[in-house]
Amino acid sequence: MPASKVKNLAILILALVNGILLLLVVPLVQERHQQRAQAEASLEALFARYGLQLDAGELPETRLLYTVEFSPGEDAAEGAMRALLGEAVLREDDSTRYVQIYQSEQGRCRVSRDGQLTARLEERASAGDLQEALTEELAAMGLTASEVSLPARTSAGVYTVTALQELLGVPVFSAALQGTFHNGGLTRLEGTAYFDTAGLARTDDEACCSAADALVAFLGSQDALGWVGSSVTAVTQGYLRAETASAAVVRLVPGWRITTDTGDFWVAGIDRQVSALAA
């Protein structure tokens, strides 16, 4: 058989196979969409029964997240300090195993092993976009910024911008850094940042619950929380730090931030415990 006919036959077979696969897949996709629509309608009806507003069609897809741990080393923040304070930065003699103090002509920073950070900086060059300036500063320190706030004016010429750290593609609600800008230049940076996360490892195989499950848990805790709001405005998956026996170990638990018209709440994605989320 000529090569051209063999080629045409191969193309025909592939087309037939693709057609058969399409016929098999389309009903499954339609069924999945139908199941999701039914679940969303049931969830909205449940909230409506309590007089609450919820647009279930806006719920995000659930990412596969697990509880993770890592142990930052004693010098975990050293590279970040060079980015923040310059290559000529020195660690002061009164630094300890758990708290390091760095200083240079560009400023001074105190950072603990668990990520608490306070930096006073010599005023930087004025930035036109304060959100972008903070994002770039954190990126230079090896941190990915998430949910960068709009600048908030605190006094004449002074503005603050806050960003959450992002890990594994989601925000860490217990890792927020606030930058203070004076006349457009960064003069202060403080909050919590997790450095040296290369050793990040999951602790078990139990994955985070879905957004719908988190909302049901939240609704069931309404009385215990004393929540008197009228609507859920956003649902965001992320991480929150959990207590550990050792301060040198950082454990992050996945879950959902439930944003309402009267405050934010946290639903732990493993045990579905609900609590108010501090601002």
C-alpha cells in the first residue's frame, strides 16, 4: 500500500478514536456540571433558609492542599536581609539562635526564627506605585506577595500597604507584612514572613475540605460564633499557622477564609473547626 494511503488511513483511525472518546467524555462532563449546579443550588437554598445571601456560583475550585511543616534554619533570613539592607549587611553580636539582628547603612532589622520581622529603613527613593514597590521589595527577599492592599493614609505623606505571603499558590493568612512609606519611600517593614521553606513537607495524606463543606461548617457554627451578619461575600482557600511543640517548627494547616459583611472567619480544612480570623 502506498505511503500516502497508509498516512490517510492512520489519520482516519485517529479521527474515529477521537470521535469515540468525545462521545464518552461529553456526557461525563455534562453530568459533572449538572451535579455542581445542583450542589450550588442546594447550598444557596440552605443559606437562604437562614436569611443569608450566598452566590454559590462564585465559589472557587478546591485546590489539593495538605498540612505542611518546615524548620527554618538559624540563618534562614540571611539572604532576605542582604536584599533588604544591602550586601554590606552585618549580623550584630547580640544576635541569638532564635533572634537575629542585622544592620547596615540602609537600616536595621530584627527577625526571629519563626518569621517575626521588624525593620527600620533609611528612606528609599520615592515610588510611584506603592503596591508595586512593596511587591518588588518582597520578591527581592524571596517572598511571593498575595492580596496586596491599597495604600492607606495614616498621616500627611505617610501610607501603609499590607501584603500576605503566598505559598504553594495560596495566601498564608498568618504571614502578613506591612510596609510604611513616607513621601513614597519605604521606611518601615514589619509583620511575619516565612523564610527557608525549601524543606516544606506534608505531614499526612488528609486533604483540605471543599469550599462547600467549609461553608456548611461555618453555618453550623453561627450561634457559637455569635455571628449576626447577612451575607458571605468571598471564600478564599489558604493556609494558617498552627501551634507546635517546638517554636523552631512551622506548621501550616489548609482551610478557608470566609469573608462576610461583618468580619472574617477561618474554617480549618482538616477538622472543620471554625473561629474568628484576626485582621
